[in-house]
Amino acid sequence: MAKPLILVSNDDGITSRGIRVLVSIMKKLGDVVVVAPDSPQSGMGHAITIGNTLRLDEEEIFEDVMAYKSSGTPADCVKLAKHYVFNDRKPDLIVSGINHGSNTSISVLYSGTMSAAIEGAIEGYPSIGFSLCDYSSKADFSHVEEYVYKIAKQVLDHGMPKGVALNVNFPPKRNEAIKGIKLCRQARAKWQEEFDERYDPNGRKYFWMAGNFVNFDRGEDNDEWAIANNYVSVVPCQFDMTAHHAITQMNEEWDIDIE
């Protein structure tokens, strides 16, 4: 039987340490192809390139792995892989990461890492976004490798529900070992941003965004709790953002004719 075909992408760029780790793990599970941005794309969300050129160049950067760098976003990379790299063959799994930094809670909406996974789910492919809650470019990934393998193997063996991608976050390396995996929900939290007003050497005003992450959630079934307590958090995500409960409420309460 042919080995599973696995697409690897990310948002930190094709030269990041995280993607090297992910490629090495995926090579144990199947035939790997990399299509990743040529530069960091963090915080791009699900942006796609419209009105500008897109470039896709082969890159000899991973041993025994076909790899391409793209000038586009992570979502662009998945689209380009589908249309111009795989041709008629469909990937059995799409993985994105391993991201340098957390993509828990509301960060999933801003995440370029998760946009690649969500794009995969839109196309009907089993997809996972992996993130390590350590922003260092020299982050230590050694404690998460067995979990990346286990989770990816489960998805290959059992598939994924239609329209769902997994958002997987790992705690940073600590003195104690990871306790296990928690299948959980997205925490109710947000970024409370602040803007530092500054001036360039020519006297023109500009802003630098800063702020703090604020967690309002006191539950023990969410991704923030899992990471804080040294578990791997696994959150099933969907691209259908319809608030189904709101349809019923609005039909009952609004004083206008709704069809």
C-alpha cells in the first residue's frame, strides 16, 4: 500500500525550527511534501493574496522531502499545494506548525498556523494545527514530539468529522513531564490591546500595538486551563461560524418579519 501523503505548512516560515521538527515526525508516518511561506506570516489569520503576484519556488532544505516556498500566506500555501503541487493526488493529512507561540482561545482567529489547517478542512482534508506555547525562536520541542506523532496517527487511522480541524497546543517545557492530552473547548478570553503612540525620525506619528491576554474563563474544561496545568490541549474547530442558537432567539424576539 502507498504511504499516506502528508502536506506540511506553517506561518513561521519555511526555515523555522518548528517546521523542521514537524517534518521529521511526519516522515515516520508517510510521504511528506512541504509548502510553506518564504517569510514569517504570524497573525495573518485566514488572509489570502488578491491583487498581488504569488510565487512558488522549489527549495532544497529538507532531506528527502520535496519542498516549496511561497510568497503567499499559509492559506495560499494550501491552495497552491492542491492546485499546482499535488495535481490529481489528494493529501491524506495536512499539518501546520509547529508554531512558536500559543494559539489557544481567541488566538485561533488570528492564527496563520490554524488558517492552513482550516483551509485544509474547507477542502475536505483531515487537518491539524500544532503550536508550542513558547515564543522563542530556539524553543525546545523535544517534549512534544511523541504527542505530535500520536495525534497525527490517530487522525490518519480514524479520520476527522467533516468540516473540522484540530487546534493542538503544547505547554512549554517544564521540570515535570506533560500529564497527558485533554480534549477540550476554546477558553473565553481575549487580547486587551494597547497602542503605544510614537514618532519616527521625520516626526510622523505611528503606533505600536501591545497589550495583555485576559482570561475570563474559570472552567477546567478549556484549552487555557489545560496548558496551565501541563496538559496538551486539543480543540476541534469548525469554519462554519453560524451562531445557530441565535437564529432561534432572533426568530422569537425580533418584531420584524423574518423569512
